[in-house]
Amino acid sequence: MSGARDKPGPATAAGPSANARVSNGLKEFLWLISDSEQGRILDLGPVWQATVSFFIEKGFRVSTEDLLRAWKEFLASEEEDFRRTPVGNEAAKVSPSMFADKFLDNALLYPAEHFHGVLAWDIFDYLDAQLLPKVMDRVYSMLRPGGAVLSLFHSRTPERFCRYRIADMQTFELLPASTVSVHARVFQNREILDIFGKFRSSKTFVGRDQVREGLFLK
């Protein structure tokens, strides 16, 4: 899904909020993709006008796909279908891995090497174990050589579910939101490097707010 949509309420107010976070990871992410002419960015969160405008002003094209919400809606739909299935129908049983494959039949459908940068935010903390590596493979495929992924990892279970939007070159905002997905895990450094094992370089920044920023270069 591409483009921008206005969001209701205070979250669309101009300027950074009290939840603004200075981000060295974002600063370096923008530096890494700055040489891309007519670059393409994929934001794996909800559409924010501020984020879209930020990149458009710099000559980038932005695609947005709210992956966590799409996954939640997919699971709800599958659960409803299962409830309607006659008792004893063994064919209706689907493994978690098959669920992940079925979800990706209609998600992240972009050409190979299409994007110069991906804003993954903290989605990997929330994805099911069977879905995470499949999403990672898809993200890697969609990213151009030399492209970058910016991701966030919580070192402890967050007190609230947040969404993210860009305020300026070195600042993004944490916007409290209704819980779309339950925090699934806390990754150790070695596990993060394993998730991004196909990438040729990585760099992390640890903040005082128990959030680790990871920057990964293909």
C-alpha cells in the first residue's frame, strides 16, 4: 500500500511531541541512502503524513505497509474460517509455517531489489517465530544492494505499544497506540545478528530507554 493518509487526533499535530526520541540510527540510515536518486523507501508501520512528507521533500518515493496490523487481521480471519469448519475436517488443520506462507501470499508483494531503505521499526519483536524468518527473507529480497534497514529492539518488554513517525533528520516520535500485537520476545545481541545474517554489515546504538537501534546494510 502506498501514499499518505491523514490520521485523526493529536498525532497529526505539527512538530515533535513530548515522546520524540533522538536517533543516531535514523541519522546514519538517512546518510546511507542519501546518494540514491529517486530512491524508494518502505515503511512497515502505519501511514503518517509527517513521514511521507519528510521523504518526498528529499526526493524519495514512499510505500507503506502496516505489517503488524495486516498479520492481526489475517489471523482473525483465519480463526473465523476455522470456527466455521465442520468438526473432524482434518484438511482444515494448518501448521504455523503454512499460516506464515499463506499470509505472505498477499503481503510484502514488491519486486526484488526495489527499495533503497526499509523502516522496520520494532516489528521483529512482535512477529511469530514461524513468520519472522520468512519476513526477513522477503525484506532482504526487496532491498537493493547497498540498501539499509533500520530496526528497533526492546531490551525488556515495553510498557505500552507504540507506533513511530519521523519528525526530522535525527528524531522520530513514539506514538502510544492501541495494542495491535503482543510483544513476543526480547532478543539478545547474537540473536539479532543471526536474524540479519545475510546482511554484509551491521551497527547498533543502545539508548537509555532500553531500546536498541539496529542498522543493517545489504
